[in-house]
Amino acid sequence: MFPPSTQHHLPPSGHKPNAEVRQAPVIQFAFLLLAGVLLVYSLKVLDDVLLPLLFSALFALLLLPISRWLELKGVPRVAAIILCLLLMVVVFTGIVFGFGSQLGQFKNELPKLQDKLLQFFHDIQTWAANRFGIDPMTDQELKESTLKSLKKDGGSYLNTTLNMTSAVIGNLLQVPIYIFCFLYYRDHLRQFLFRFVAPDKRTAALNTLDNIQTVVQAYISGLFKVIVIVAVLNGIGLLALQVKFAIFFAIFASVLAVIPYIGIMIGASVPAIITLVETGSPLHAAGVIGVFAFVQFLEGNFITPMITGSQVSINPMAAIVALVLGAELWGTPGMILSIPLIAVIKVVLDANKATEPWGFLLGDTAEGEDTIQSLAGGEPGFFKRLWGRITGQGT
């Protein structure tokens, strides 16, 4: 019925050949790009749901050791979690009241600062008119331009402020509930995750979960310690320069330190401008910037490495990209969450051999140098050997 050559290649009866269907690389890339776009769109649309969940997960990991310690002392889990939540509320209430008192004093001085700022603006206009022949604006023109801008943008600013305030209040009410659920159902959640992992790989998965917990706890607890130390150092420097509202600006800048790299710039610019308006001395304002720059140097090179160690070893380039993406995705909350999230992503990438190079890409350069040396079977890196010679711990 068939030619001999054709019959020779026919498969046995009832057997179908295993034909592997492979898509072209362009189609695979298109699907991957489409999946990325859908993921980013979903994260953007669901921000009101995801942000409280993420902040709650971070705080739950921070409170987990306290809850476990209370449970080991015989306290029931529900009571232990409630005590942890009360402790968190007390700490945050103290911070808000302490910062609010300083903010109230600053608010009382705003009219005087406004008059000095207006006088400083007139001095600049006079200098520009004498130097470049630019006609200065009168007080009436300045008021009219300010009123026009307020009429134009005041409504949108008011609506935005009201929407943000209501959203923040709503999220704050959700966070304690989510924290309670995360802490109470933590064993159930861990068993849920294990169901996705083969039995022979559950030990590695458990190690990855423990590493994520360690990284997040080290970052958050270390961040609070760094904020306190930076606030004290900023306060000492600003008080030495006799800067007005030194304590307020010190706390303000240290709180903004939760936004890496960018927060310190904002925290230093505001007191520098206020000092320039108050004293009229550019040198005095430069001294304020110098204090913040010196404290930032100490924080980046000594304080943070000593407190957090190498737990959150993200290189500056990856951190900056994460900050920009977080700001574009979720605004200021996204910038705050960007560093712990990128650290968690690095832990997950390092746990898999297929994705380990991407984790290496996110890691710090010092970590990469040591890794290369260990893979090559050589000695520790140059900077580690130099530090060992300085501290007397190496030859």
C-alpha cells in the first residue's frame, strides 16, 4: 500500500511521535515583554492593595522575633501578637509626638521666616537689577502672581492632599490587621509555600526563607538604629553652628534617610535655605551642607556597614535604579520599599543556580571581588587585605 521507504519510517501502530514545538526567539521575547508590561500595570493599578500588604509583611518580619520570644515564655500566640502591636503603636506614637512638638515650634516661626524670605528675595532682585539691569518685581506683582498660581493649581493640590490623606488613613487602619494575620498564620503560610516545592528541595527553600527573614530584619532594625545615630550626629553639628531649629532639622533629615541617596539631599537643602535666609551668609549655609555631607559620609562608610554588616549588600547602581523604578511605580512609598524588596529579590536569585548571575549583578562590588577570588582559589581582595593591614588582622 505504501512504498517501502515510506513504510520503513512509519511509527508503530498507536504511537505518536514526540514533536517538540519551539517558538522563535522573537516570539518568546514578545511574550516576555508583554508579561512584564502586564505585571507593571497590575502593580500600578493594585497599589492600594499591595502597599499595605508589603509594609505589613516588613513589620511582621520585624516583630516576629519578639512574638516568638513571648510565645517561648508561655504567652499565647494571640496575646503575644497583640502585645507586639501595642509596642509598635507606642513607639510610633512617641515618634509622632516628639516630631510634632518640633514641627509646632517651626510652624510658629513661619511668619517671621516668610518676612525674611521676602526681604531676601528683594535683596536678590536689587542685586540682579544693579548687575544685569533686570527690572525687579513689586510686592503687588508678586502677590498677584502667587494668587494666580494658587487659583490655577490650588484646587488640584487640595484634591490631591485630601485623596492622599484619606488613602494614608485607610492604609494605616489595614496595616495592623495584616500584621496580625501574617504573624498568626505564619506556619500555615510556610506550609502553603512548601506545597510548591518538591520534597527533596524543601531544605533549600527553608534556607531561602530564613535568609529573606534575616535580610529584612537586618535592614529594618538597622535602619531604625541608623536614623537615631544620624539624628544625634546631625543635631550636634547643627547646634555647634547655632542653626535655628537644629533639633527639628536633625530629625527631619534623619527620617528622610529611609530614602537612600535622595533623602539626605532633601534633608540638607531645606535647613541650608532657611539658614541662608535667616543669616544672609552663604558661608553659614555651606557649613550646614558640610555637616550633612560629613554625617552622610560617616553613615555610608562606617555606621551602616557596622550595624547591618553585609546583610543588605546591594551595589549603588542597583539601588539607584530600584529607587527610580519604585518612585515611578508607587511614589514615595515605592522609594522606601525599593531597597528591602531588591534585597529580597537578590536572596531569591542567589538561591537558584540558573538565576545566580543576576543576583551577583545586584550585589556589592566588594562581595563580587571576594567571590571571584574564592572561585579562582586566590587570596582575599585588595581592599580586604588593606583593611586587615590597617586593623592589624592580616599580614
